[in-house]
Amino acid sequence: MSKEIGLYVHIPFCNHKCYYCDFYSIAKQDSIVLQYMECLLQEIEEVGQNLRENKDILYVKTIYIGGGTPSCIDAKYIEDIIQMLKKYYNILPDAEITIEINPGTSTIHKLEEYKKIGINRLSIGMQTVNNDTLKRIGRIHTYEEFLNCYNEARNVRI
């Protein structure tokens, strides 16, 4: 018997926690990011190996990398996650692979890397077009930076 599933990968790091956010997140520190990634990759491997022993065949239809702010960490870490998932899970060829990005932590280089590793959908944090409101709610970007990020994503064709 087989069934389709979705996977959620939580990246709990942010450059700055927005005032309205109820999700678990912490300030990004390189040493903590490295420790977290080592543990996360180990967990992906262990769960994947356990699932292979299951009689049901699971096919991954969606992968959602959320947070926190996944785009605040190096794209290499995101690549490591995707590679580990591909190694241990049956990811469908047409799977939707999404990453949340903040316009204040996104770069054209990261967007190009995301596309190369198979990310085909972005969730760009845009709460308002009003720069004063963005500042009051603790966002680290402006509306103009959102527009730049959006246009870069279109140019990269994610």
C-alpha cells in the first residue's frame, strides 16, 4: 500500500523576531545553526531509515521549509536538507518544494541556489506595503526590498 505525504522542516532562526510572531524562533548564531543542522540531518536520516522498514510506501508530494526565517541561514544548509531528504525519502518528480523567505535576508545568489537544488515555490513574507507598519511590527525589510526580492525571484524563475 502506498500513500502521499507532505514534509515540514522547521528552521527556527531569525535575524530578528517580529513582534507579532508566535512561532518558535531564536536569534541566528553560527555555532547554534551548525549544531541544529547536524541534529536535523541526523533526524531526517533516522526517520527515513525507519520509514523504509515500514510496509507502506510513502511518496513525498510536498516539502515545506518554514520557520523562523529559513532564508537567514546559508543556502548550503538548505541544500544539505534537500539532499538528505532525496536520499531517504521517495520524493515525487513533480513534488512542490517550498521555502519561506524574508526579503531582508534573501539574495539573488540564494534564489539561484534554491532553484538549483530543486526548490520550485517561494513563500515571501509580505505583511503590508506600508513601511511604517513594517517597522512597527518588527519586520527587517521595506516594501521596496520586497519588490526587489519579488522581481529577483521572477527573474530566477522559481
